[in-house]
Amino acid sequence: MALPPTTSLTQAIAAIPDGASVALGRPAAMALVREVIRQGKRDLHLIGVPTGGLAIDLLIAAGAARSLETSGVDLGEHGFAPAFTRAVEQGTLDLRDSTCPALLSAIQAGAAGVSFAPVPGLIGTDVQCRRPDFTIVDDPYRPGQRVVLVPAIVPQFALLHGSRADADGNVVLGIEYDDRLVARAAAQVIVSVERLEETVCTHLAADEQLLPAAYVDHLVLAPADTRPTDDAESVREYLDGAGTSRAKDAVLHR
């Protein structure tokens, strides 16, 4: 059976129009992100599920992002994400603050085809106060209690990375993140993989899960695609430039 229709990195990313909503999974699909920047995409609404890191910071530094919905952006042990921090401080990014439970519930609602999800624990918080699209209603099953409803998130595109895929287009993902849920919610899914194998369905490790080919629209072969997110030297080089074009170029050409 043939692979999903697009295997070219350039063609896969060309499918994303300016102004689209784009969810980014974890680990970050850095080859896809770099191609988004090379093609000069603009006015994207980014969704970091449930948080973001170097990929989102790089997209902000490149001027690709108009808005961002996530529960946090940082560079792990390396500290603050400089372009994100600067954009928030200067008010140049429309930030739609969320929490991990709220954002994942919204993605789950999108995957289920419903328009909202109830989320406990948000009433009276700063997040709820800053999100007019979060609605407080009476809980129909607990008299006297109220609950927050968050709108479903249905990304137009999702950029994901898997370790390998087979000739049918099935992709192997790690189990520590929520990428399979993101794939179910998104209208179109672009997945990069390290390598291709004849079949991947019969030998999954304990820390792996399968993303069926039915959820994959474009499959891109991109070895070492997550580089340089775990390369401490490259991340420090990026931080030394504080999110400037010099730092962006250092990551872009890795």
C-alpha cells in the first residue's frame, strides 16, 4: 500500500496557509517547524499541547505566530523562552492562557466531536478571568455547584513526530505525551518520522503507542527531526542570542 499522499517536507508544509491554527505535539517536530519558518508562514494561531518549548519560541522569534493558546512555554532546565517572554511583555502576541487540564479537555472535546468540555477547579482563577470564552454554568448533576465549560479545540493542522512508520502509514509515537489525542482532534495531521519499516504494528515497546494511518494526512521522512531540542549546546547558543535573528538562524540551519 502507498504511503500517505505527501512525503515531501516542502509540499507537506505548503499545505498550511497563513492564518491557520497549528497544534504542536511533543517531542517537537523541528524539521517541520523549520520548514514553516523557511516558507515564511505568517499569522498562525499556535496551540502548545499542553505546553510549549523551543519550537514555539522559534516560531515566535521568526514572526510566524499571531496568537498562542497553551498552559506554558519554557526551555526546561535552560529557563525562560526568550522570544515568548519578550512577545508577552511587549504585547505583540495574543496569548490565550490556559491550564494543562483545561487545554487537554478542550482537545479531547475536539477529538470527540463535541463543542465544549466541563473543567473543574477554574472558577475564580486568573486564567478563568482572562478567558471570556470560558463559560460558568450550573452543574446539572450537582445541585448548587458550578462548573467551567471550555470550548473545543479543533486545530486545522497538527505537527507531530514519531520514531518510525510503516508502508501503510501507521506511525509509532511515545506514550508520555498526548499526540494521538491531538491527531484525532486536528483536521489535517503532518507527521515526521525517523525511519520507515515494513510493518510497525506487531512490535511496539512498552513505552510506545500506534497512531493509525487513518489519522495521518502527510508523512515526512526526517531523521533526527527533534534536533536540537535535547542538544544543550545548541539551546545555549540560541539563548545567548536572546531570541534574535542570529540565534534563530543558528537553530534553523541545524
